[in-house]
Amino acid sequence: QVSTAAAAGPYPKRVKVVEVGPRDGLQNEKNVVPTPVKINLINMLSETGLQVIEATSFVSPKWVPQMADHTEVLQGIRKVPGISYPVLTPNLKGFQAAVAAGAREVSIFGAASEMFTKKNINCSIEESLERFHEVMAAARTANIPVRGYVSCVLGCPYEGKISAAKVAEVSKKMYSMGCYEISLGDTIGIGTPGSMREMLTMVMKEVPVGALAVHCHDTYGQALANILVALQMGVSVVDASVAGLGGCPYAQGASGNVATEDLVYMLNGLGIHTGVDLQKLMDTGTFICNALNRRTNSKVSQASCRL
Amino acid sequence: QEPQASGLPEYVKIVEVGPRDGLQNEKVIVPTDVKIELINRLSRTGLPAIEVTSFVSSKWVPQMADHKEVMSGIERHPGVQYPVLTPNLQGFHSAIAAGATEVSVFGAASESFSKMNINCSIEESIEKFEEVAKSARNMNIPVRGYVSCALGCPYEGNIIPTKVTEVSKRLYSMGCYEISLGDTTGVGTPGSMKKLLEAVMKEIPLSALAVHCHDTYGQALANILTAIQMGVSVVDSSVSGLGGCPYAKGATGNVATEDVIYMLNGLGINTGVNLYAVMEAGNFICTALNKKTNSKVAQASFNTGTIK
């Protein structure tokens, strides 16, 4: 009575790795990183084979001091042809500033939790989606692709359990308004392969799997197992952060983003093509960890340097 | 969650190796009474099997020098197995004399590893184990077999699944009731785990297989998930992820029991183990060792003050 169907795959032949270290990673690091270091980090990442590197966030520096230098960063980096450098834009004002600074792709952040939305951006889910309509309209006119994120897909630091139906509803709305891809975020890393499967089953009823990505946090050590299940269900876009940059703001001292090195190691072992050079990635991780004066969160990096 | 609907086992047996494999790979020598206290705490968590110690010469493994005292000092809870390592007949007799009721033997799928680790070839080690297995059979003592380097060797690199199958088959044929396949350096991935299990499953019944994954490259839970999806229902792990990797300085070793249970709970798989109780036992030993836990679940739970 044991089905080996899930384990047999098939796995996608290629996976697109979306590198969120320079934005999501650094945003959740305590030390403010100087602009030249940010630029060098992104330039080094551009040499690894990564096709998408989230560069910065056009949000008010009052809220996110780490991203205050967004314009300088976006204008200072080497933009390698074939690589996309999306930036976060929480509203129309941020979008306009981003485009003026040269942005060619933007991201918007929704959530599957009312309380999280209230605490995070001080409005309801519905109100946040209305703000996004403005951004979508402007983006469409400017021919700028928009990536949508849904936070708290497997649990919320305030509400606890989140229904898969709610995640599907918000995802559908963001997809319908024109986001080319929806990245489903396990914001506090609380999900397991069980809840990942349940959530994806519901979301895949509303959004085609080719337009889905997973953004797993490793706070409870579950990220790679969760990603594995997502791959088994047909997801072929995975977000990760070099060196596992970015702690979890909801659990002091706990880890956050899954490390890109560890993800690529697993994908390599599965024979899945990513185009990413693991050694160059590890070197980039070493660079930013030295600059931040911290140890890497990547186990592959920890293991490899000493062998 | 309905594990059966997704083809997963309903129940997974967790074999806790912290007091032996874990402590053996910790730098700090742990006092006997601390070892006994750790094992007693683990006995109260619902864990069905706890590897207690190793009857190996204290010259080779100083951490396990107090094997007799530990074996005779621990509480023996009904329904809990307390296996001990016995590398040869001498160790076996010593273990029985100290009250052991289950033993383990450690083979390897790599000649180089066998030579470096126990100074003999795989064939020579099998001969020693056969002596143990014979005596064990006469005394009605169950024997568990381990195969190290199942997914890679620190000296030889790649290890072919047929070699692992060959060694597993020898151990199983001599009477080992269970074969634990060890990814000794944690280099395995879901890809190599699947290939390995497909090969071994042709010769060894699924119900007699266990996986012993190291988290040195962060792959352990993904590898364990793959194994469970293929029907394996016995998983080794170490409380707090005790035990570094002796082949990669500073790198992690054993997968943390807390993190495994968290995943199995989320999959709706029964283990009989109380996660919170394991975290408390982990907290105890980490305090005694003056070190931070390697369990992410424990880190997150103690930091948020919430336990899931």
C-alpha cells in the first residue's frame, strides 16, 4: 500500500533560482551594509549564473533603513544582459521612484493573513490589493513585469494557522491582476512537507503551476524538505538567499531564509539544471559574511571550506 | 494530514543515537552521571530505541570509557530498547555482562573507511561480526547492523549502491534484524538516496531498513523525506543534533531528533514521541556541554517562547 509515485518525481528538468539575499537577506540583518558592499555583492552574484537577483526595495527609509540607498544601488550595479534585477515597490510612489532609477521589473508583497497585513503595512488585505491595482496599471503601461509575493502561506506569527483556501484566494487575485509569477512565502518557516502539499494543492486549482514559486524559510529546519515537495508537485521556481542571509524577525536569533548554496547542492544532486556555479556562489557568500562579520548559515559552505 | 493517502508510513520508529553517536563526536568528555541523566530523560519522551554506549576499547574512544557504568546505571523503561555497539566478540561479552539486551555492529561500504576506522578490510570486519551474530543468536539477543558511507566516503568519494547492497546483504544474512544505512559525511542528496534505496530494496525487505542521515550539507531532512516516501519507516537521529562531523572540522553531523519529529508531526506520521520532552532533554545536554543546540526547531521554539 506504499505509493512510490511521489518519490519517483518526475522532477522538473530545470529550476529557476531567484536570489533574494541582497534584499530580503540584508533587510533582515542587524548591521547596516554600506552601499559599495551591496553593489559588490550583487555584481558577484551576477557572475554565478543566477538569472534573477532581487536588488533592493523602494520603500521609505523610515521603515527600512537598510534599503535607504535603493536608488544608488540600482544605478550602481552592473546590469548583466539576461539577468533580471527586480525591486520591491509597496505602492505607486515606490514604483515611480523605482522606474525613474532604472528598474525593469518590480515585486509587490501581499499576505494571506489579515493580522500580518495590519501589523506589517497597516491596512487590510483588501486595501493592500487596491494599492497594488494602481501599481499594476502603471506597470502595464510601462511594460514592466510584476512578481507577486504572498506571505504567511503556511502559518502566521500572529494568527497561527492559515487556511490553504485563503492562500489560494489571495494568490488568484494577485495573478488575475497581472502578476506573472506568485511566490508563496513560508514567512516564519513553520511549514512542513505536509502543509506545503496541502497548500499547493489548493493554490494550483487557481494559479497554473508554471506561474508559482516557493519562498521557504528555514527557521524550523524544514526548508529543503518543503522545497522538495514543491518540486515533486511541479513547482520550478525557488527563492533563496546566499549564505542564508536574513534572520527571522519573529524569533530572535533564529534563522530565516534558506541558503542558496544548500538549495543548489540539492538540485545538483537531483540532476536538475539551474545554471548556477556553486563554487562562485560560495565565494560570494564568503565575501558578504566577511563584510557583515558573521558566520554563514549555509551548511554546504560550512562543510566545504574545511575539507 | 492523512499519511496513508500520500503513500507514507503511518508510523515511523525513531532510533535515538545522541548518547552514543552524538556524544562520541563531541569534544568535551561528558561525566558518567550526565550521560545517565540524559538517557533517563530520553527514556521518558516516548522514544522507542536509545543507543546507550559503545563497548569499544577506551583507548580508541575515550568518551565511551564508562560504558559499563552507563549501561548498569540507566533506568530501563519497559517498551524501550537500549542497544549498544559491540565491534567484536570481546565487546559483545562485556556488553552482555553489563546487562545489554540488544547490540549493534558497524560495517562500511568503503574499504578505505573500514581500514582507517577499524584497521581491517570489510571482509575481515564481517567475519568479526559473524562471531558476534552467532553468539547473539545463541543468547536470543537482537543485532542491528549499520552500513557506513552509504552515500559517499570521506576517502574514496563516490560509493556505488551495489557495494552498499552487498554489505547490507551480508549483515542481514548473518542475522541482523535491521540495517541502518548511514550517510556518514552527509554528502547525499534526495537523488543519491533514491538510487541507493532502489538498489538495496531489491535485496533487503523495506521493513528491515533504516536511514541514518547526517546534516553536514543541510540535506538530511530532504533525504529522510525521500526515504520515507519510498516506504522506509525507521529513522536514526540525535537529540539537539549532537555530534559534529569528524571529517569536516566545525561542520555539523547528526540530524537533530527535534527537527525530524517536527517534520513527521507535520506529515501526520505517528512516532509516539513527545517533541517538547525531547527539546527539554536537548536543553539539558546542551547546558551540560556548554554549547548551543544544532536543532533549528529548538532554537526557534525557545526564542519565540512558543512550542508547536
